[in-house]
Amino acid sequence: MKTELMEVLEKGAKKGVIPSNVACPIGCKFCYERSMKSIFPRLEFNFIPRYNRESFTYFYNQALKYGKCVQPGRMAELKNGKVYFGKDSDFFETGLSKKEIEKIIEINKEKKAKPFYFYTTGRSLDPEFVRYLTEKYDNYFRIWLSVITFNEKIKRKIITNWTKSEKILEIIKSLKKSKIALIHFNFRQTIKDIETINNLNIKNISICIMMLHYNKFHPSFIKNLAENSYYDFKEIIEYIKENKDRFKNVNIRFLGPPECYAWKNKDLLKKVFKNIQLTKRDIILCSKGSYKVMKNVFEKEVEVSYIPDSFGGSTNFSTAITSKDVIKKVLKIIISKKNIRRIFLPSSIWWIKDKYDYEAKSAKYVKKKFPGIKFNIIKIPKEIINSSLSVEDCYRFYKEIEL
């Protein structure tokens, strides 16, 4: 008889995902998973203990059986009216031995898969092992290294089990064509962090710079850091653009600002609505992050408004919105606006299994609440949701849009 763990591992093998275990040992104080249960009581997490020989062997045999390429990651599924998430965790903290990690990479090599990125903070990673894997599996092994910053003082404040920069630099020297994640805390620190990596003179290293977000449960010092993260982001973009010759050894991309994603894809949005005869009786609802761009594009034809999300902080993207948030917004609109014909909503609200939100509700749940209104769900391609932004994207955005 299959145990619950065996079922989770088999589902992962069938999808080509090696599930991460439940306990992330790093302890980032800005992590959203610390407060997800408080915000969404119906959200559960799949418990997957650290791998041992028995559980890895079972997963490995299932992976061979289904013949899929394998990548680390979380899974989401619907059970008993609840969404069950796998936890995000450092791949090299999951209890896998070096031989078992190599077996996973061997599966991908056999299938001639595209390189998969193994997420890690570097805490339990041996630089010599990284060098060995990089040389042996040139096209199949990549690292997504969460550096965050080289400022030890900041790391000590926001991460419980932080990794010293000295070790991080040794790992970076062992990498090849991998990605490094930095968080923008302030102009001076971000430039210093980029220069630290650039001065290693290693080619084909990508740096992805992220904004820090906070929710209503985060402590005040995280909120202050997140607000600073927004404060001079424009200046960082302009400086990197205008001094690109200083950063020849790195490829810099950004995860944010959220507004830029809507701006970058505004022509695609226009195309989606091209054959729809919009009227003043229609409403486009979107995230706060895309609101100003959407309003700029469509305000002459239709009313545009944004939906506040349940996180109660700086989050301003559609995947943070739930069906209940949509219902609250529509109820407010009905009070002030009569004769609504259609409401347009982004599909990315229901991004879990392309059907559900965090609370296991689908778009049908919203539609049933308002039978007299026609809801049109606009399909947002996953390549937009999962994409990053170039320096040029962000630079042009800030030059053309006044926020």
C-alpha cells in the first residue's frame, strides 16, 4: 500500500519534478511562506521529510519509469477543497547525497534536457563539488545562487542562517553559465554587489536583481527595507544603462518593477482586446502593479480599476489576488456603477494548476456570485508571468511612463 509520501514522490516523478522538503533551513525573515497560513487559512503545505536512501530510491525508480527529465521544484495540487503546496527549499539541503544529486543530473543528460537550475543559498554547498559537476555536466548543471547581498550586516539582520560572503565568492568562482539573485536594498549597496561579481572576471554569469516586498505580517524593519528597495530603483536602472561598460562580465536582468511587465507587454494587451468592442458599461480589473499602464492604454474606451490583494503590504501583482478579493471589489463597484455589462479579469489570478487561487477557488466561484454580469477571463501567457526584464526594458519604461 502506498504511503502519502510515496504518492507525492510519484506525482513529482510523473510531472518531472523532484519535490523539495518542507523545512527550509535558511530562515529569511522577509520570506512570505512564514505568514501564508495566517493570510490564507485554507492553504496547506505538503510535508516531505529530508530524503533518505529509501525515499530517494523510490523517487528515482519512478522517474525512470515515467521517463521524464527532472528538475527541483514545488508542486501544487487540490485535495479536499484545499490547495496543497510543496515548500520552497534549498535543493542542497534536502538530504540528498552527492551521488544522488549526480543521478538526477544523469537523468537529464540521458534525455538531453535543457539545463535546469538548482536553487541554493550556498550554505551546504561544497565549492569543489560544484566545480566537479560544472566540468562533468557542462550543458546539464546550472546553479541559481541566492546571494541576496555581500553586506554581512544586512544578511545578519534578515537571515537566520546566513552564508558568509567568503564562501559565496568561492562558489561563484566555480560556476559556469549560472544565475545569481541579488536584492536591491539601496543604490550604493546594489552597485557594490554587482561590482563584486563583475570584478571576478568570470564570463556568462547572469545577475537577477529583485525588489524586496513586504506583507502585513512582516516586522517594521522589513517594511522599511522594502520601501527603500522601491525608492531609488529608477536610479539603479539609469546608472547601469549609462555605465554598461563597467559591467562587461555580467548579464544583468530584473524581476521588477511589476508595472514594467504590463508596459513591456502593452502591445500584446492591445491585441487581445482588438476584436472586443469595449463600451462604457465594461470594466477592466487588474493588479495594482499594472493599473497605471492599463489605464493609460484603455481609459478612453473603458473604465479601468485595480483589485487590492489580501497580503496587505507592497505586493502589487495579479498572482497575489484571490477570488474573494475580486468579489469585494465587484461589490464596491456595483454600489456606485449600475448597468455593468462585462468585467474583464487576468487569468493569472487563478494560476495554481491554471485554475485555482490560493484559497482553492476558481473563476467560476466569482461568476456564480454575480449571475447578471458577464466575466471575461483574459489569458495571460506563462512566459510573461515567469519572465524577467532587461536593463533596456526597465530603462525605456522609466523614460516613457511617469509613475
